[in-house]
Amino acid sequence: MDVFNGGTTGLALEACCYGTEAGTDVSASTTFSADPRFVNPTAGVFLLKTSPLSPCIDAGDDDLTENDFADLDEDDDTGEDLPFDLRGSGRTYDHPSASGSAADMGA
């Protein structure tokens, strides 16, 4: 996946892991440059590898997780964090090999 900034200033990212091809003109807030270690990006499989462990696993900021405003889990609590990700998996999972315990970071 490529992200292009058509303007004349740098790219602003938040809570992201980006590859080194992004260059140095990146405004980084809770962001770092590293290979996110996707399973198979050329085939469109952007899951994070667990071996070797992706640096994005358990590296996110739980304060940046969106609220469940549409009540996706139908528990009548729209103020809670999103309970699962786009694949339907639990939004927070503490991977035993990762040093953190937060949601996975976007890549």
C-alpha cells in the first residue's frame, strides 16, 4: 500500500508504523519507522506477523481507539471502545511475546 502526499509539506501520521521508504519528511506523533512485518502484502494480506513478531503488535495507543458509536456488539454501550477490528477479532489482545498490552498499532 502506498500513501502519497500531493502537497509541498511533509506527511503527518498518527499512531502508525511506516516503512523507511516514506522518507524523513514525516511528522510523527506516536509513530515510528520500521518494517510492520505484514504476512503477505503483495497478495493483499496485511495481517501482522507473529513470527518474527511485528513491532506493531501491542504498540498502539488505547486512548486513540474509537468509541463503539454504532453499538456494533449490540450491548447498548456506545461509549465503550470498539470491541473488535475489521476482521471481527477482539480489538485488544495481549500477545504474550510483545512487551506492551495495548491494541495493535495501525501500519
